[in-house]
Amino acid sequence: MVNEAIGVAAPLWAWVALAGGIVVMLGIDLFLHRDDHVVSFREALAWSGVWIAAGLGFGLVLLAWKGGDAALTYYSAYLIEKALSVDNVFIFALIFGFFAVPDRYQHRVLFWGVIGALGMRLVFIFVGASLLTALFWTAYVLGAFLIVTGWRMAFRHEGDADPGGNVMVRLLARIIPIAPGYDGNRFLTRINGRRAATMLLVALIAIESSDLIFAVDSVAAVLAITTDTFIVWASIAMAVLGLRALYFCLAGLLRRFVYLHYGLAFLLAFAGAKLILSETPVGKLPVWLSLGVIVGALAASIVWSLRATRGGDPRPDSPFTG
């Protein structure tokens, strides 16, 4: 059943060590980008390698510490979160384009956006895991939610996302005046002696609020893999930490991923079905099967996309085309 974790009883020191490692990595990242330079594709590729190596390396730590089942579960959760991150990248590109965020300040927005994303996901992890453990029918609710979300993702269109209509952005405008432009890398400035939000803060609020639904989707999908909160948090944190580098690597290539949303939609639906089945006589699906389905769906949708865009002309009906 879904409330049967795989038995990784993480002691307090493990949580502290993981949190400390995340803080150190974020500190190094912020320090190296303190000058707000434009992130080149080569630099983003190098950073992506660093974050992926850290994510894969943590799985090896779990392998040595708790064995193969824990490591395979972590890799399954990490891979599904990493895959769903591509959808975040599309939203980042849309928001940055809509608000005309200067290239040199995009990393700063994404840095604080990632911190907010980690915080939201941590809350959802403990709430979701507690509900799944205490109330068996929660698995049916979350499973149905993931299946419906997958269906909507498969048949969405670019027009479905409108940064200008973001509820949180409109709420911000009611709380504090918004300056019409940017003031360097500042989130707040002054207009006629009054404190005001810059467009950089508006873009950050748009990203954070847009990520809210992604946080619910991704946490629910990972909880379909395991309810062990340590593995869930570790896999999500390691995947989310690489979001900024992933954006700078993929922003210019999204137009070629014309069918990737079908793969992501299938993964959400699969996670939903897996969650529902866990509370039936079928029980939890084997970890190796979940990992195989995740890898297969991603590989198929990426190959399908790249073959369809070999001539350089993406399909106009793809949600990744602009």
C-alpha cells in the first residue's frame, strides 16, 4: 500500500547534512554569480553537469548507505522531478519574455525563485506524506488529480499561460506601487520617496506563483513513487537545484521539444494510476518498472520531437513553440 515506505529511517544528522549541503551549493552559486553576468550556454552546460553529478552522486550515497531499493527509488523520483522541470523552463521563458527581463538579471530571479520552490515543495511533501499515511483515500484523490493534470497538459496550448493575468501579480499591484521599469538588480526601489516594486520583483512573483501548481504536481508524482519523506525531499531538492542551469541550457531549444509535453503528461497520468493502484489488491508497482516507464516515456517523446523538427520547423500547435 502507498503508506508502506521502503524503510529509509533517516536520522536527524542526515537531514542536517542534506540541508547543509544544499545551503553550501546555493551559497557557491550565488557567490559566483554576484556580478549579474549573462550566463552563457557553455557556463550553463557546465553548471548543469555539476548539478546532475550531485544528483546522481547522492543516489550512490544512498546505495552505499541503505542499499539498492533505496537508490532505485531515489533515482526514479529524481528523474520524474527532473523531467517535470522542463515544463518550468517553458514558463520561465514565457515570463522573462513577457516582462522583458534583461538577460543579466535572469539568474538572480531564478536563484530566489528556486529557494521559494524548495520551500513550497518541502511543505507539500510533509503535508502530502502525512495525508497519504493517515487517510488511505488521499491516494485516490491525488491519483485522480495527477491523471486529470496529465490530460490537461497533453491538450494544452501556449495561450493557456498568461503572465499578465497572474493573480499574485495583480495582488502585488494592490499592495505596493509598481515601478514601470527596472532599477539594476533591485527588487525594490523608490518613486517620489515611496517604496515601489520593480519589474524584477513582478517577474519573481509571477514565477513563484506559477510554480505553485508545478509544486503540487511534482510532489504528488514523487509521492506516487515513495512516501519516504527523506528520499522525496532529496530527489526533489537535487532536481530543483539544477533548474536555473537547465533553463539557460534549454531556453533556446524548447522549440524543438514539440512532443515532450505528451511524455510529461503520460508520466503524470502514470504516477496517478500508480498511486491509485497502491491502494488496491494490485499494490505498489515494482521500483524497476516505474524507472523503466519514466526513462522510456522521456526517451520516446524526445526522440519523436527531434525527428519531427530535423528541418528546423517546429509544429505550430506545440505548447513549446512561440
